[in-house]
Amino acid sequence: MKLVRYGAHGAEKPGMMDADGVLRDLSAHVNDIDGSMLSEAALDKLRAIDPASLPVVSGDPRIGVCVGNIGKFMCIGLNYSDHAAEQGLPIPEHPILFMKANSAIVGPNDDVVLPRGAKRGDWEVELGVVIGKQAKYVSKEDALDYVAGYCVCNDVSERHFQTQLTGTWTKGKSCDTFGPTGPWLVTRDEVPDPQALDMSLDLNGNRMQTGNTSTMIFTVAEIIEHLSQLFTLYPGDVISTGTPPGVGDGIKPDPVYLKAGDVMELAIEGLGAQRQNVREDA
């Protein structure tokens, strides 16, 4: 299934994409697409619904974040060996974890707003993993059983804030609008191998990132195993699993950074596409 949240910010409704790519309204069956309805039993009830029986959503509504009321938004840094190389950093021994503030999370096609003082805005297409059931001390062999589905994430960054304003990476990762997520939550059964997905990002029509999740240093299963040893993962938590090479900060000798008027377009095989206009904060 491809589950969607659509409508005005803060008033999104639940929806489902049918086989023809038509958005259908799920409001008569669930209140929202969030952690409370991501269990296998709850998802099976939605799978049993004939999409043709659902009302067609008319017009061209805004598409919201594909999961409502996200608990934790966790990000894995330097998880592609060639991205670590372009940043001049060593391959990590364990997954590098940082958090993105929930206030950064926006819909897949909402504007990305560069904050005051931004100097080095950057892009990162990433595979998002949505947890479907409580996970604590799970093994990598069982880890994917705890996944509800997958989505596209753009881990937008402000590299000056990230590396020069003494503190953690979170400073440069948590600015408002720096977490576009969606368009769909694609359930686990439609993604037989999360380590075999092509991914790309274009800036103003020019291809900047081309990658495949097969080149991750730590797989989705290994990441879930690692994180679940440290703290409990809950339904509705999201993990953004790292980016392939091609970020603006890694372009040599002259890095390229986001500016007002830029357009980012992201896609991951089977998970849909995003498009964000970039503007400066007032």
C-alpha cells in the first residue's frame, strides 16, 4: 500500500493511492496515518479495503508528511562509503546518530526555507524507515519485522551551523523545513529488499546525486539492531538512513550551496518523488 496524508498543514486527512495513482480518501476508516495504526493487524485491515470503494480526492491537494505525530526523527550520518570519502571523513565503526527536531519536518513538496544567517545550505536524498511496532534489543535477523514501511526523506542541512557553531550536528539539521518527508508511506510488503533501491536528487534540473541503497555501510536491519540496543523504538518513529555522494558541500574545488529560487527534485525507486522550492526566511 501507498498511504498518504493530504490537506492543509495541521489538518491533514488520511488517504491511499490506488493502482492507477489516484488519491483516495481513507477518512471513513482511520483518523490519521500515524503510529497508532502502523501495526501489522491495523495495516492488514487497510489492505482488505477495495480502493475502488473509497472516495476519489478531487483537485490537487497539498501532500503532507506521510506519517503524523512522528515520535523520534533519527538520522544516520556518513552511511555511504563514497559520501564519507567526498567529505574527507573516515568510515565509521558504528552508525553515527543525530536527531532532527520534529519542528523541521514538512511535506514532500513544501518550500525549504533557508534561515537567517545561512551560508552553506545543502541537500541529501535519503531512504526513510518508519517503525511499525515497539523494538527493543532486536537482532538484525528480525529487525525488518519491526518496519511498517519506507519513504523518501530530504535531510536538508546548513553546513555552517552543523560544523562551525560549536555543538552537535543537530544545529545544522533541525532548522524549520529541513525535513521534507513523503510523499507516501510505502508498506514493507511492497519493498522486498530495502538494500536495492535506486535514488537520485536533481538541483535546478541538473543531476547531483545518483546512488543505490546497496552501497550503505550499515544496512537498514543493522541500523535498527544498533539503535534498539540503545533505546526503545516506537511505532511512528522515523529513521533517515544516510545519503549517497553528490552533496553540495562535497563538490571540489568549489562547493555549491542552496540559494533562493533553487528547486530540488528527489526520487527513490518505488517510493515516489519530492519537489521543493528554496526561499530565504523573512
